[in-house]
Amino acid sequence: LASMSRHILKENASKDFLNRIYKEKNLTKIFKEHCLFLVDIYLFFLSQKDKNSKMAFCTPQDLENFDYLPKDLDAYIAVETNGVTKRYFLELFDEYRDKTGVIRYSVRKYLTYFEDGTWQANTNNSPLPSIFFVMTNERRRAFVSHYGKAKLEKTFENISLFVTTQDTIRFSKNSQSIWKKIS
């Protein structure tokens, strides 16, 4: 996006959004690959949904006005089937965010978020969303499974944490269940 384009488009879009697009030419390759894999995840969810279902797949850009949602959320997903809505928080831990400290922080972040009642206060006590973690590889999946299980055992909240790997999403069959619940 050139500076003149920004000037022309400013009537139809927010200034923050246009500035972010203008700066995209300077983003790293790792960040771009992170965003492209989020598109792969979106396409995976589209392939899994029923014909009668409605799905909303919201990225951080779509969620910037929802200040009650957790920080660093890669996607918020809502799937409505026959009047029943299931909600999910999704975080992608790829080369961009693959450190064990980041993973531990994210698990604790969701535990704190659910315990402080922010979701319930802002959504008329609707059920807590399930959390989906997409990990780089099996080693990281095993790490978050072990760490998540230890942390979930210490909480009184009914939190559903699911984990998978990037390769599992890439190479999954349509009817295959790819999410492993941590319990």
C-alpha cells in the first residue's frame, strides 16, 4: 500500500488498519508464514464444518474492538449448528512463537482469564470456549500436554484444552479427528 493509497482509502477504513497495511512490506518472513498458516487452519475448519452450519473465523484484526478477549489470540472461532454455538480460542505456536516460556505463559494466561470471570461477565454467562493449541511438532505437543495437564489439575475451572501439530492439520483427512484433549 503506497502512501497515496492510504490517503484515498482513509474515508472507508480506520487509520490504524491502513497504517498496519502500509507497514506490511517490512514484516519478517516468519510472521508472514505464521499468517499464511492461519489461512491453512481456516481452510481446515471450512472443510470440517457441516453444510448446515455457520462459521465465524475471526483474526486479531477482526477482534480489536473486543477488549475482553485474551491477548495474543490468533483466532476466535464460532460454529453454529442447529441453534447451538460452539466457541473456540486458537493459538498457533510455530517458529514465530515456539519457545517453552511462551507456551507456559499462554496456558497460565487462559487459566487466569477463565478464573477471573471476564468471559462470563461480557457474554451473559455463555459456556467457556474450548482452547485449541497448534504446535510446531510432536515434541512441543508433548510438552504442552504435560504442562497443561499439570496446570489443569490444580484449577477448579472446567477448561477444555486441545492440542495438535501443524503437520496433522496439513495432512489430515476430512473425517479424521486431529485434536487431542488434555485432561
